[in-house]
Amino acid sequence: MPGAVGARWVLVTGVCSLALLACTGESPGAQDLPSPRESSGEPPPSTPTEASTPERPRPESEGDADQPRVIAVHHTSALRAVSLRRARRIVAGESDLRVATARPQAALRAVVKDPSTVAVVPAHAVGPQIRVVSVAGIDPLRRPEQYPLRAPASAPPGPVTTVTVVGDIMLGRGVAEAAQGSGDPAPALRPTARRLASADVTVGNLENTLSRAGAPTQGGDSFAADPAVVATLREAGFDVLGLANNHLGDFGDRALVQTVRRLNAGGIATFGAGATVARAWRPAVAERGGVRLGFLGFNAIGESPTVAPGQPGVVSVDMPPRTGPLDEAALRRFEAAVGRLGRRVDVVVALPHWGTQYTNRPEPIQSRVARRLVRAGADVVVGGHPHWLQGVEMVRGRLVAHSLGNFVFDMDFMRETQEGAVLEMTFWGAELKAAEFVPYVMDDRFAPRFVSGRRAQQVLAVMRATSGPAHSG
């Protein structure tokens, strides 16, 4: 990854974060998402901060074009936010902190090596190895134009786009039973709604049908939810849902097709499933501030029918451990779809449904397939199905999150299936500048609630245990 120090995955109080450089990635007929909603922010889990001063932030521009001058710290640093007054002292070398004075990349290497060191560098230099400090309550990567400390730049930062991805969502069976009497078809989505809705685009994997038009195909593990949950999903911030999974076929072909249509009619774009081959393979595309983001996915677990001429179904790629040896022809077809999408959008996000349940250890085949998706043009790969958080790796500078765990599910038989992390990404134009894994734990009604402190550390430790360093691919 040119110009970036090797990534490190370190547990942080409340949030495991990274910032990284990535490259750009709709195929004809891609499904466009609705226009952006109004955003309402929600603060992240509580972290140590310095009391702010009443001094009003003001940009300190240098030259015709500028960018944030950021304070970079080690991931384990307790320094997360400072006042403008203290930030100026740090920049001037007048604080009690050890400030690296070398050129940007050398300074960042010093931060990675020594957690007590900080660096002051232009924002374009930061990579996945560090975390940036907010100044006067302003995050330099999410709000670069309002950030008060400036550095010269050959061009201003590209438009900022925030993308949130969550793990597996199942709103039937026990989740639906817990909602009875509440007057709300999906109250489990409410506690996180404000934060999810604050992103420009929010994506998840829906593991239930919205119809019981056919007989159940998986017995007690056949999942269906009230179609009224569509409005709640939209209110909870979801713009797009992946459907390439092993439960969309739980009530037969007619229910599968009705589910896709009901979601689309409710203003939620979908990908990975449909009544026809063309519809199932059509990616979802969102445009925000001139940046185009494309989403597509496949199911490697089986059970749902594979879409084919005359057969409604999901996009499938057979691979271990569930569906036999890797189907090279199917994977090459998906790689080609990634490449086509990458030629028409700025950012490609691939969401495979893969792996082994109830473990935080990704199967080796997941890394092999992820590397091929990245080579094909995927900028981010986010997996689902294991029902636990799994490790994270970097492949050629691109982020691969093997599983975010359950987001809403009625699996209350072990701790790990009742917790997970939301992935929040910040793009500058087509460049992925930051990603944070924000932990949560489900309550006794299966509603995820964000956590901090020791409980957050416990959740993220499951992911950290199998996360690797930067991977050259």
C-alpha cells in the first residue's frame, strides 16, 4: 500500500478503528438507491476526552487549497479529543506530549512504534496504522471543511461520504415473538436507529422472508417476518439490504419474489436475489455528493435456491465448508460482475455469505476468495453468516471484514451470538480514509445496544483475536 505504514489491529476502549487508503471500483441496469435522507447524529460510545474551551474554532488556512492538519495517535492512546487551544500547543511543539518531527510517513511510523508518541501530519498522509484526534469536537476526516487546523494541499479533500454496514438481521421467530404487544413490528431496530440513520448509506444482510406464501423449507429454522417491518427498517436507517443468503428461500419461490418486491416498494434497494437472473445479479448503487457506491454479494452456504433461467433465487458461489469445493466458474462470473461494477462506480463493496457458524476464526478459503475479489476491483469486502465477529485483514490496501456477527437475531444460547460490531466507514471521494468497528450487545428482546468500556473491549477482543496485519495479497 503506497505511502502507508503496515496496518495494526489494536483494541481500543469502546471502538476498534482504522484509517486507510483504497482505490476505486454498476453494471448496466444497476439499481439506484433513493436520495439521501436527513441525517441526525448520535455520539459514539463514551471515550476519554479533554474538556473543550469556549474558544470558537476557525480555519487556519495556508494557500489556495488546504486540508486538515491532523494529530495522529496510536490506537491504544487515551487521547481522543482535545480543545483547540491544546491542539495548537501540540502543533507548535509546546505540549507535554512527545511529538514526532520527521516527515509525515516517518512520523507515523514513530507513532506505530511508540504509543506515547503523536504526530502532526497532513490528512492525506494518514493510513490504517493510526487514529486521528478530534479538535474542538470536530473529526477532521468526517468534517474536514469545519476542522480548524489546516495544512497546504494541492487540492481540497474530496466529498465526504459515510457508509455503515451491519451484520445479519433476522426479524422473525423469537424476535417477532418479543415484539408482540409493543405495537411495533420490529422494536429491536429502534435503539440503534439514530446512529445508523446518520450515515449517508446504511447496509445490512436480511436473513428472513417477508412472506409465508409457501411451505417452510428448513423446519423451525425457516424465518419469516411481518411485511410491516419494511417501514421500520427504513426508519431505522437502512437504504439497501443484501439478500444473497441461505434463508431467503425459506418459504419457497413465491415468498422469495414477494420479499424482494416488498422491500423495493418500501424504498429499500436490494441485491443478490430476484425473480430472474438479471434481477438477482443487478447490484445496488447509491450516489452521494457525486460519489457512486455499488453493492453486490453472493451466498456460499446453500439452502436458498440458486437463481437460474425460470428459477427465482439468489446469486450463489459454492465453496467450503458448506457447499463443496470452490466453484471456479461461479466465482469467475462474480469477479466479472465486480469488474463491470468497478468501471461504473467509484467504490465497490462486496458482501459474501460464507464461512463456519459459531467461531471467530475465518476459514482459509475466505481469505483466498477475498484476495480474488480485491484483485477483481472490490474496495471493501464484508462477510456474513458465522453469527460471531471474525477477524479483519488488509488485502492490497483494501479492508476485508470476515463477519460482523449478528445484528438482530434470536440466538440467545451463547454470548458471542448476542454481540457484534457496526462497521462505520468514511470516504473522501473514492478513497476510504477511516473505518471504525463500534461494538454492541443485544438486550433480552434481541435489540442491539452500543456499549463502551470493559464490555466493549470484551466484544472487540473476539474480532481482534483473529485479525491480521496488512496483507499484501
